[in-house]
Amino acid sequence: MKNHYYSETPGTESKRVTWDFSLNGEKFRFTTDAGVFSKKEVDFGSRVLIESFVPPEVHGDYIDVGCGYGPIGLSLARAEKDRIVQMVDINERAIELAKLNADKNKVDNVKIYKSYLFAEVKDQEFAAVITNPPIRAGKTVVHQIFEEAHHKLCVGGELWVVIQKKQGAPSAMDKMEQLFGQVETVAKKKGYYILRAIKV
């Protein structure tokens, strides 16, 4: 378990690297490390999620669950400076990097802290929950994110998920429909599904 990106304290030796990347036409500089998800570039699924995301019509903050070193949360925060984007992850190394990357990219409308899913999240009534869920942690964990997201969203708030078809998109859609009453496939690219459900 210690060497998984969803471990609390990755056992792999630290070896930081820094690189530049464009997200939605904005330039970022990210520092990553061994023991975090997709350390060499922003993974394709996260990029499709960022490109597909449409701000919900309701007011309120966002939360990026399983934020890693921060590409999704920081990109959304830069795009919408009037909202706070909370960013949580269980991986201590990822949280340290996300804070570093927020500072490096001068994104200050974020709140970054360690949490196992929503365990340490005190706020309610988010306008959006965004997640590239830790598929390797198992379906139970992924579905728990959906359940807790439904609880934490305001009425009209939206859950946005990226998931590969082969890694459980059909069952994710079933679970989201069960919780929210509906689910929309916003985009499909190279086997990745961008799913959205709205709390009514």
C-alpha cells in the first residue's frame, strides 16, 4: 500500500521534477514527485475533465477530491477567481506539492488540506464536486466519493467525474443515477467519460 498514489505516506524515495504545461490555454508550472499520480504530465483524463467543465449556475465554492499535485483544482481556481476551490487528498506528499504549485502559479483562491475523501471537510453546500477518482483504490471508495458528494452539494450543485469505460464508467453511471436521479455523459474521448450529475 505504501507505494500507491492513494497511500497516506508514499514509501517511494522523493525525486522531484518541475515542468511546464498548458491547461485550457493557461500556462502552469508544476512540481511533481515519485509517489503521486501522473508525475510526468497532466494525465489525459484530467485534461478532458478540465476542458469539458462548465461552471454550474449556482453560487458557491468547489471541491477537488483526490487533487494530487493540483492540476484540476488550480486550473479551475484560476478560471474562476470569485470562487474558492478546496482541494483534498489523503497523500501527504501530494498535498505538499499542491500547496507549492498553488504558490508557484500565484493561485490564492484555494484551500488545500489533507483529508481522506470528505472526512476532514467541514463545509457544506458546494456548488461543484470535481474528481478524477482513485480507481485503483477500488469501486467501494469511488462510490463513497459519489455518496458523500451528494450529501455535500447544494441544491443545483453538480458532481463532475472522469472515468475510463474499462475502469468502471458503466457502474459509475449507475451509481450516480441512483443517487442523483440522472447522469449526463458530457464528453467521451479515447475511452474516457466525463460524467455530470446535478443535485435536485
